[in-house]
Amino acid sequence: ALLAIAEDLDNPIGVNAARGDGSQTTFVAPASWSGERLQSWIGARHRELEDAFGEVSAMRTMPNRAARRRRSKP
């Protein structure tokens, strides 16, 4: 559902969830976006995102489904 919204908007969707030690924010990017594009998008909005969600302590990206499918095809 979030992926469909991200694709309709052609922008990532951020989801912030409370954890015992603080919170974690995850971004769902459109399937066509690479991890590098998402990192650039987050980097360009770093200050806004910290104001909204708190200090960024780490950033990891995982390949999206479309990228995994492209790599797995012979």
C-alpha cells in the first residue's frame, strides 16, 4: 500500500515508529528509485527530517524489489 502511494507521488513515504530506545524512521521509495537516489533525496532534506523526527544516527538502504528483480534475471 505504501509503495503504491510512493509511486503515485513519485516521492518516498516516511514512516516513524517508536522503539524502546527511541524511534526508527523508514522510507519507502518508488520501485524505480535506486538506493543512491533515495540517499540523495534524504540528504537534500536532512535538516527538515531531523526537525520532524529527531537526530539521524545512521542511514541504511536496502535494494527495492524492482532492483532485486533486475539483478536476479539471467
